[in-house]
Amino acid sequence: MSLADLQTLIRDARSPLRITGHGSKNFYGEAPAGEPLSTLALNRVTAYEPSELFVSALAGTPLVEVEALLAQHRQRLAFEPPRFGAKGTVGGMVAAGLSGPARAALGSVRDHLLGAVLINGRGELLSFGGTVMKNVAGFDVSRALAGSMGQLGLITEVTLKVLPLPAAVATLRFDLSQPDALKALNSWGGQPLPIEASAWWDGALLLRLAGAEAAVGSARRKLGGDLIPPDLAEPFWTGLRDQTDEFFIGAERAVANGARLWRLSLPSTAPELKLRGEQLIEWGGAQRWVVTPMEPAAVRDAAAGAGGHATLFRALDKSPGAFAPLSPPLAAIHRRLKASFDPHGVFNPGRLYADL
């Protein structure tokens, strides 16, 4: 289906449309609704300039294909978006706004999004941003698309900043309790150390160092810990990124038996939360995964009490709401933005909140 065909289809639509690729993120957010509108025909890298550090691709292009191309030039998507069984697409990556282990050090999807093209609810083809950061002036619409769950329009193409692969990488392991791990992470976070990613689970803290050979070597000597061989470390970080490691496999089994998997966004300095169930901590303490049978209100109260919020990531029953409730001013902004881009309310109704 051509862009012109998609514009006509959207312009004439008066019933809900469910924007989809392979459906790898159907579990995320509220339940999808409406007639499927596939992006899979939009499958191509449209521009790549290794020397300029950007790549442009159509929305249905598989992430694994984009990353394979970048790897040929020793470059990468530094925010490490989860690929969910190699089915994740460029458009779904932006719409979901999810980032992987390096997010705290290198930024999120939004931070690396330079430009976007989308079809709005009037069937108009709109282009925002460019290929460099300084092209953006005023309200940066392309970045507003990150995490919008497809509610503002059909993303047809995006342009992303890419970064070189680091010269050296090393993974260190420390046996620490959760309080001691959080204390160490916050102490190290205030020092000039090349810490690119961290993960704590079940009494073990892993750090990924990345950068110049000299910087990584110096940090290894300063921090100590046990060096994990690359052939073991790389599968661990890949599994964490794609949510296929032991913690997430166990979480899926628990969810099938009625538990819930929560994603908590907290200040990195927040203390250990005394919640029932398993916890995994990333991003220097700022992202905490909790799989628990606790009532949703109790989890959200605990997150709010620590200065953050909780997202119901996976559950059989999402009637409590997938995302933390918005304050009235923020809810009003969301409604105005939705009405501006999608006046007939045809795109992914309810994927973020029931009234959007």
C-alpha cells in the first residue's frame, strides 16, 4: 500500500484504526482496538550517512535489519530498544518509546529521534525535524511521538541519531544486597566512570563499562569486582535488553498465574522498596522491575511515596490502568494534542488512557 493509499484510507476512516506491525508490543499499554492498519509494507532504510551519524528508515523496517546495517560501520542505536523476538519495527519502537540497559547513560528513544514523517487524522502527510539536532526550533513534534502509542498519527518514517560502537567494553560483577547496590550505584554515578549500564537482581550487581581502552581499564582497576567473560556478558545484556533473560521469563510465568509485572520509574536515590515478589533494578536505580501479586494501588502508592510512578507492564487484567493517572493539567494537554492531530479519534483509541 502506497503513502497515497494510506492517506486516502485514513482520510475516509470514521471507525477506529489499530496501527500495527508484527504486534510484538500488543501486551504493552491498554488493549489494542479497531481495524488493523499495517505498517509492514513500509519497509526500507531510506538514508544512512555514517559520517553524519544518522539513519532514516520507514516505519515497518525491522530493527534487526537497521542494526545489522549500522554494525557494518561499527555504529549502533545507543538507546538499545528491545526487539521482542526480532519482530520489533522502527515505527513500533518510537510509538512505544521503550529503551534498553544503556538508557541512563546514553539517553532514550526520544533523545535520539531527529525527525519523523507521519499521516495525521486528516490524511495529511506531515514532516518534522531533520537530520541534525539544531534543525529543531519551537515545539519538537517528532519527539512528542515517542511513547505516544500511535495515538497522534501513523508514523511512516523516522530519522535517528546513531553512535559509534565503543572501543572497549567490560562487565563487572559484585555480590551486594539491594541497599548496598543502590548506595554503590549512586556513589559511582557521581564519579567520572565509563559506566554504560547496570543491573541488580538476586544479590548480584553487574556493571557494563564502555568507552576508550584506557578509561575502561582504569575503571576496572578502581572498582574491582569480578570480570565476566565477554561470551557470558554479551548474552546477559542482550537478554536484559530484549526481556528474554531469566528474570523476565520467570515474570511471564508469574503473570500467567495472576501476578503482575510493574515498571517503576523512580529517582535513582530512592531507597529499597519493601514490595513482595522479585525485583530487578536498572539505570543506576532509576528503573525498577517488580513482579508481585500485590494490589495495584499498593504498588502505585509505594512508587509515588518514593517520588516516582508505576506502569503496569504485563498483566492478565489491566483494568486498574496500564499507565499512572495523569494530573488534570497534563490530561488536558494530552486531549488537546490528540484533538489537533486526530480530530476524529480514529488512531489507536484507548491505548494510553480510556478517554484518549
